[in-house]
Amino acid sequence: MPDELRADALGCYGNPLTKTPHFDQLSRQGTRFENCHVQFPVCGASRCSMVTGWPTSVRGHRSLYDFLKPEEPNLFRYLREAGYDVFMFGKNDALAPETLASSLTEWKNPRSPAAEFATIDRPQYPTTMLLPPGGDRRGTADYGAIQLALGILQRRESERPFCIVLSLFEPHPPYTISADFYNLYPPADVPPLVPPGLPRRPRFHAALRTLSGLDQVTEAQFRQLRAVYWGQVSYSDWLLGELMEGLDRTGRSRDTALFVCSDHGDYTGDYGLVEKWPSGMEDCLTHVPVIGRIPGGIAGHVSHELIELFDLMPTCLELAGTSATHTHFARSLMPQLHASSGDGQRAAFIEGGYNTYEPQAFEPIIEGLYGPKTRLQNEQPGTITRCAGVRTTRYKLIARPNDQSELYDCHTDPQQKNNLFGDAGMRDVQSELQVRLLNWYIDTSGIPPVQRDSRGAAVLDKPAQVRQTVPIETLLDH
């Protein structure tokens, strides 16, 4: 799982300039999911959703400071209970400390958080997060994580099945990488980015640009930033190649499923912004790659229908011969991995932001490269207000009760430059999407736990006998 990887940064997703031969090879060997969207545009919340099959509204995991607790389900614990060894190499951002022992066989993070933030604790104005090149490609924490994974593939002392979670850093900002990747793409070759200053945008667009000095950055400078980001993506591709070669060398490619995905995207200069924002919901933040290759699967298949990132949870469990016992809203991707069609009527739902009545969700002020971003959300919390969105194959609605709502026709306006919210000609479409979003919230919010509490009398504590149940996907399609 490369962090902050936009789908449109890969060659197999249509980028004509980036060099991503191993992502492209994996796509030819398995199934590429053309239209996957995340549940939340920030690492922790997105990952909590991914391993539970829950929208963030089910338990409120919308913060970088609220991870999954021992009493909550997660993919990794299900796998361990099914007899798997589960290894996580890289950053966590999903499991609370007290949940690690029951969910993971081993966790190692070659990247020290303290050392990581020491590298970004330098004031920069304008705060583009673009740094000079540095280091050797084999000197990164991501390369160290790949080596740990290769060690597991080569082990002979255990016949237990295993799951390896490679939670890598690149292409996450700051925008820098070793020189051989840093200079891989000429900035002049980068096509025009989505311009800043578009009308009818949420408040954070202008506020963040002003506070961080991004309103003083030229188009040429943003293109350089994008070129370096692409270099980071190509570095991630090289790491994938190292892993795939290890799978082939050890013979594990014959009996091991391989999935590549990301937790969210990155602005990388679009709209005159960098990195991400907790209530940003443009496709460049929510549309991520998902590519899967499984033993016995169909090669070269492209699934065009919408899916959601948390669909990986039931998919992995089905591959492992087990299933979740909690109520969730994800759908297994096994049919598409065998070349069947997905649900053409499906929509993806996204949540973001937090409000002033929940200060526990806010990030602390961090100086250096993250100074403007963390200062803005603390000093002007109205810029990070809660929001929710629904993405269909054609439209995207973003509802912001306390800020500017958005509506885009993604067929005629794929870069989402023309906000149609409130336009008379879009009244019916807007109303239909608002109803769909409301119905989704009614159907998915506040799921009770499986364990029922006693009411103190045997006649009251019998199990319910529900005579007819409706498949969850039937409800969610509306």
C-alpha cells in the first residue's frame, strides 16, 4: 500500500508519461479496478474503514488519533483467528496500541516517526513541501520494509499461511526522492494542472493557499512539484518490482494473492494546493488504484464499475477461506477477479472533516512543513467542517452543511472545475443524489455490536427469530 497514490499517476490508469512498468505488469496479470474511491481522504480514517468494511460514521473513526480498539473487528484479527501469520511492515495508522497483539504476529516500522518529523520540522515559505533530492534508493525505510517482506517469503521454518501488509510511505510528501528518480520527469512535460481560484469552492481552498503562500507559487513551480511526485511514484513502482521478483524467485507467486492499493490521493498542485485536506473530496484525493492478482484468477481483466476501498476486507477473507462475523457494508471483489461484472448501479460514499464540537479529532499544531495546514484547522476550524459525498459513474455530490456544497458532472468535467450545485438545470440530479446520500446514512450509521447484553430474564434473553432478511447491497443500491 503506497501512501497518497493517485490513480491517475499510473500508466495502466491512463497516464501517458509516467514510467510504472511493474504496476502495469501486475494489471496485465490480474484485475485492475478502474473506479475505486476511499471512505475518507486521510490515512488513519481510510485505513480503519478499509480493514473493517465500515464507513467512518459507524464508530467515528475520522481522526488520526482514534484507531481500532480491541473490541472492534478488523481484517487482520480475522486472519489470525483463521490460522494465518500476519506481518505488518511500515506505518500502522489503523490499530490502537492495545489491539496490535491480537491482530498482528509481528509489526516493524523501519521509519521512526520521530526521525520522520525531524526531516519536515523546517519552516518553508511558500510551503510547497518540495525538497531537494536526497539519499540512495536502497537507503529508505520503504526499501527496508520490502526486505523484511522478502525475508518472510524465503522462510522455511513454518508452513503456516501468511499475510504481509506493506504499508509504505512513498509517494507521500514531502516531495523528494533519490536523484535518479527525482529528475526522471522534465517539469516542462507535465500537462496543465487544475487551476486555482475556481468559483464556489469550500473555504479551505483560499485560506490554505494564503496561509501557506501557495498563492505566490507559479504554474511552473507546481509542475516541478508534480514531476517529483511522479518520480516518487516510479520509485514505488521499482519497489513493487523488487517484491514481484521475490515472489517469483521463491515460487510464492503461484500460491499467493497480491493486491496493490492506496489509502487516498494527493493534490500535487491541482487547484493550487499540495498534500491533502481532511474535508477535501475531489477525485484526485478519493480515486485510488486497486489491482489484484490471485491464483486461478483471470489475467488482463479491467473492472469498470465503482467499488470502494473497504471491499478489500471481505475479498481477503474469502481468499483465506473465512468470513467476517460483524455487520459491515463492503462487498467481496472475488467475482470481478474471475472476470465477472461488478454492480453497474453502485455508488461510492465518502466522508470527511470534523467540527468544533469534537476537538479531540483535530491535529495539534505542528511546525515546519505541516505548520500552515495544522495551524489553519486549529485557528480557523470552520475551514475543516464535516462533509459527506456520493460518487456515481457520472456525478459527484459533496454535501457541506456549514460550507460550500459541490456537484460535478464527471463525464463533461473530469477535473471537477465547474461546480453545478444549486444550478436550476441540475435540480433533479442534485435532489436524487441528496436522497441517495441520506438513505445511505440511515442504512449504515450506528451499527450495534453482535454481542447482546442480558436483560436479566431467560424469556427476554432468547435470540431473535427474524424471518426474512434483505441483502445489504439491495438496501444500499436504493
